[in-house]
Amino acid sequence: MASTNRPCFLLLTIFLVSLLFLNAEAQQQTETRLREARQCRLERLSTSRPSRRIESEGGVTELWNENEDQFQCAGVAVMRNIIQPSCLSLPNFAPSPRLVYIQQGRGVLGFSAPGCPETYHSSGQFRGSRGRQQQAEESGRDQHQKIHRLQQGDIVALPAGVSHWCYNDGNEELIALSVTDFNSESNQLTPTLKSFYLAGGQSSGSRSQQQQQPRQQERDDYAVNMIRDFDSRLMAEALDVSEDVVRKMQMEDNRGFIVRVEQGSMRMIKPDEEEEYEERSPRERGNGLEEAFCNMRMNTQLDNRREADVYSRQAGRLNSVNMHKLPILQYLDMSAEKGKLYPNAILAPHWSMNAHKVVYVTRGEGQVQVVGHNGRALFNERVKEGDLFVVPQYYAATKRAGDDGFEWVEFQTSALPMKSPLVGSRSALRGMPLEVLTNSYRISNKEAQDIKYNREQQHMLFPPSGRSTS
């Protein structure tokens, strides 16, 4: 009898353990969802400006307060780099993807992605079968990965974990506004702004002044030269160089994250030069996946009136860049939009179906309203150039330009964002039967027809009342 009950007891034990495990897992998932929901339990939204300013030898890094409720809700951090002419933003990488808008200036951007071949050259032309290192030494030139030209109005994709640098070769400041998405699957670290620098950083003196503020010190440690604390002998052996060279790489550097370079010292390939393809062994050619990633465009123009997705001669235009226009955005799961409203024109009330939006005002001023699920206006302010705010997913928003027009750039946490307009063609109200409108709002049939059809020839962009678009 005992032997007969033993299997039943084992099965019952397994069942109870499995049930406890499933309950614990379900409880953990519920707690996670509630914690995430609390992050978006916003009482109000507000415009935001940079809260910190870090000065370097060759420019300035400005940081928004990532602990603001609206940034916590969207899971993003915002940063702006101002790079002086003939200055270099030092090589670094981040654990989360970033989308960058070039607000002003021009420059060049370089990536060092694993698996991508170094088939671009800074000078000279050659063909042959000799070793690359020997040829480089004899010709006095360098091999490297592709360099990209940047200019005002560009949107730039920075994949997580890929080291990059930027050099201002123009005659004015290069201003780059970036949004980092912490909620990306590529980030398994804490949701805070981190950058792993391969050179530069703050001096120990500047860090010691912040030791009384641990949270502040943690924020600053994201920009310390990560090579500095490796064992010098180990690094010398790994690089096959002398320890003296490694010590120079590890020296304290108080120049910051953006440094000046000697004029003429940045001799590099021009970004518009063609790649020199050489015959490579099968091992060097890669497996195809790396090649596809390596050949992707990293940037494209966001503010081109000829490529506007929505255009109104009397109201303005909307330019968007998603994964179809810039395929690398599929890896970032981010996208961007540039909006321009003519004086007193209106952007239709709408909500985003699959993305949070970070909005930065680039020119002019206008009235912005954001309404939540409880019917209350969380945001109803006059915004101007330099203001930044968040519009959470599903929150309805609208904009109206001032007398001098209104322009903005919008970062979205989806590679293929979808929006649902409330009014106009292809809108929520336009798609409803008249009887639904008359009974929902207790209005007449004529009033319901006006709601449905007065803007039926217009989509997203509306001129002031009494005017029409072609």
C-alpha cells in the first residue's frame, strides 16, 4: 500500500511546487506591471530645460534630469552636446540605443562596429596582395571603418554597444540633441544614463568634489576612461605595445569628453569618398549578416521639404524617418519626426498608438495641449525654442502655432510609429456613423455632419478656420 501511495505523493508534491512557482512568477509579473504603471501615473506634464552642464576643453555636455516623472514614464534620457570647431567628441559607447538630431553645424561621425571590415582609407591608393599592416606602414596611411558626413537637419542612429566618435570640421558650433531609450531590449543594466568612454573623462579632482553626493557621483562616473583601471602589463601584452604607451592611454585627463585637436592633425578619408574593395579571404568576408549591418546608412536628412510625408500649402509639413526610410532604426526600435506649422496653423488632436514621444522645440512658439485618460489636461502651455516635454503613449495632444510659426523635432520609442488623429480625413470621428455621433454627444444631425466633414479634405495639418488647403 505504501509503495502504491508513493507515486501519488510525488505527483502531488510536483504539482504543488509547480503551482507555487507559477503563482510566484505571476505575482512578480503583476508587480512589474504595477511598477511600470506607477512610472506613468502622471499628475501633470511640464516643459523641461537642461539641469546639468559639464564643460570640456572643446565644448559642453548638457543633461536633462532623467528622474523627472515624464522621462521616467517614457524610459528615456535627453542630452545635448555642443562641439566647438576643430574639436573631437571622444570615442564612447552606450548600453542603450540613441537617436541624435543635428540642430546646428556640420561634422563627421565614425563607428567601430564589431565584424565590420576596415576597407576605407585616409590617403593613398593601392591594390595588391601584401599584408595590410605592411602596406599601411609603407604608404603612411590608415585603414578604418566608414565615416559619415553630418549636417544640420540630419537624424543619426547610434546602436547600443557600438563605439563612435564625432569631429566638428565646420566653422560653427555643432549642436547635437540625443535621446536614449532605456527600455530597449539591448539594455540589461539599470535604467540610467551611462556612457563607456575609451578615452578622456573627468580628472580625479573633479570627481572627489562629488564624493559627498553618491547619486551625483554615480551620474558622473558614466564618463570615465574605462581603460584607465586595467592592469598596465596585461593591456600592454593584449595590445602588443610597451607599458609606456599603455600608461599614456591611462593618464588622468582633465580635458573632459570633448577635446581640441591640432589643426591639420585630423587627416582622414573624406566621408564622400568611395570604399576601396580588396580581395579578402572567406574568413575576412564575414557571414553576410555583419556585412548587411555594416553597409546600412546611419543617418539621413530629416528636414527636407521635398520628402514631406504630410504637406499643406497653408498649414505646414511633417517629415518622418522610420525603419522603412532608415532600416537601421529597426535595430534601435526608435524613429523621429520634424514638424513645421505656419502662423496660427494647427496640428490635429491625435494620440500615438505604440510609442512615447519626446518633443523638442527648435524654432518659434506655440500652444500645446496634452490630455490624459481621465479627461484632464496634463499640459496646456505656451512653449518656445529650447523647451522640451514628453507626450506619453495614448495621451492625446494638439499644437497650434503662434504668429511667427512653430517648429519641433520629435523622438519616438518605436521604429514604426502609428498615430490616430481625432479629426480630419482618416480620423477616429470621421470613421463613425452619424448616428453614433448624434447619440454620443446629444447633437443634431447637421452638427454631426459638420464634425465629420468640415475637415474631410485635410489630414493632420489644418490652416486657421476659414481657410482651405489644396
